[in-house]
Amino acid sequence: MLAGAIYTLCALTAALCAWMLLHAYTRSRYRLLLWGGLCFVGLTLNNILLVVDKLLVPYIDLYSWRLTLALASLLVLLYGLVWDSE
């Protein structure tokens, strides 16, 4: 029960970070905020997938899907840091 609360709080925290970064991007148009926001959108989806994996369907292993989603999210941020710098 405690693990489910922690997983849910992590997903909510990542969603809040994504919202704040994307909201700041819409106001300032600073592209690094966009890449950070998109990364946190992916990390939010990763945390939601963790909740589904561990709590809702524990008999199905979604570990490789979670790792793939986390890698894709971090690659989006890496792209923004390396190729879209000012």
C-alpha cells in the first residue's frame, strides 16, 4: 500500500514538473524548457507505467517497456542539450 502511494506521488511530481516547464516555455519560448518539459512528460508516462506494472497488473512484466520509455525521454533531453543549444 505504501509503495503504491510513493509511485503515485512520483508520477504526480513528474507531471507537475512537466507542466511547469512547458508552461514556462509557452511564455518565454526558451527551447531548453521545451526539451526538459518533453523529457518530464515521458518520465511521467514512465511512472504511470510503473504504477500499472507493480500494482494493477503484477503478473505482466513491463520492465523493458518502462526502460525503453525512460531512455526515449532522456534522449529527448540529451538532443535538446547538445544540438539545440544557443
